Amino acid sequence: MMEEKGVLEQPIQLNLGCGERKLAGYINVDLHGSPDVRHDLEKTPWPWPDNSVTAVTLSHVLEHLGRDSELFFNIIRELYRVCRHQAQIVIRVPHPWHKDYLGDPTHVRPILPEGLALFSKKQINAWQAQGYGNTPLAHILDVDFEIIRVVNYYSPEWDAKLRSGVLSAQQVQQASEQYVNVIKEMEILWQVVKEDR
Ligand SMILES: C[S@@+](CC[C@H](N)C(=O)[O-])C[C@H]1O[C@@H](n2cnc3c(N)ncnc32)[C@H](O)[C@@H]1O
């Protein structure tokens, strides 16, 4: 009996730019070291079929990819192509205002939730309805990703102020809008939207 495409096929989980941190149950991919698959993520197409991937981890990787915007957009298009509707993408990145980001010469672009929101058709449509002219990247590239959750991880000294009650969560959040080295890293949960395809 033939498998119905996308239903009985084994879903794929990708740990892209895995480095030494391989994940069980994932295809661990990197340009260097001993991954399961050695692939340069800046080279497209990636070696997985359309709509084959249900989960992606990009831990401290996206800020290393696509110095040129067109190259970055190709990576985003490729991520969208291989993922299924509702695939979950966990993106972990250093905060662009933290010295961890600023001090590494292999970091080529800051990643912020505000930038990733440009790849959401729902968000772009809402902005357009309000008269805002944010670049409609979701429509230009014909991709669609929703931000489900953003978790900020504060640097130890700010985390200590928060935990001891010296500062409230709101005060630390306000500090992160004004000062460097407050948020150390962020974890963004991104979800693929393909329901109309
Ligand atoms: C900072 S390390 C993070 C490693 C691991 N994900 C972790 O969280 O510990 C970045 C990784 O991305 C990989 N990488 C950078 N550019 C890449 C590319 N174009 N294609 C594939 N992997 C790449 C590097 O080889 C490195 O292993």
C-alpha cells in the first residue's frame, strides 16, 4: 500500500548548527565537526523535502547566518519550505545589546522578535490596517511564521536583583530597553503557518 504523502511518513526534526550539542531524535546538522548531516545552511536547497519537518532547533545559530539580507531571506524561505503547517521552531540567540553578541566576530546579524515579526502575514496585515509601513517581508517572500512565545534570560547580576526583590519584573524589563548587558539571551518559539496551502 502506498503511503499517503505527509501522513504516514516519518516526521523529521532538525537541530540546525548543532555544534557539539547533538539532540536525540533529531537530525543534527552542521558545517563543521561530526554532525549526522554536514551541510552549509547558507547553501540552498537544503536536503529535505517540502513539508517534511515538524520541529527545528536553532540554538545560537541564526545570528551566524546570512550576512547579506538576500542570503538570509533564502534561509528563511528554505526553513519555510521544509516545514509542515504548525511546525515549531525554537530559536535561541544572544541579545544584540549583550557583549556576548557584540564580541563575537562570527555574528553577522542581530535577531530580535521585532525583526522576526516581519515574517508574519497576520502581523503585517494588522500593521497595514493601522497604517504602519513596516516592510511586509512575509508577503514579499511568501512565508508565514507566528511568534508564539519569547523568553528573556537576564544576565546573572540583573537576575539576582529580580530574584531578591530589589527590582520588579517591570523594572528589569524597563532597564533592558535602556541599558546594555541586561538580557543575556532570548528563546523565541516560532510556528509555521501553512493552513491555506
Ligand atoms: C555558537 S555555535 C552553537 C552550537 C550549538 N547549537 C549550541 O547551542 O551549542 C554555532 C554553530 O553554527 C554552525 N554554523 C555556522 N554557520 C553555519 C552554516 N553556514 N551552516 C551550518 N552550520 C553553521 C557552527 O559550525 C557552529 O557549530
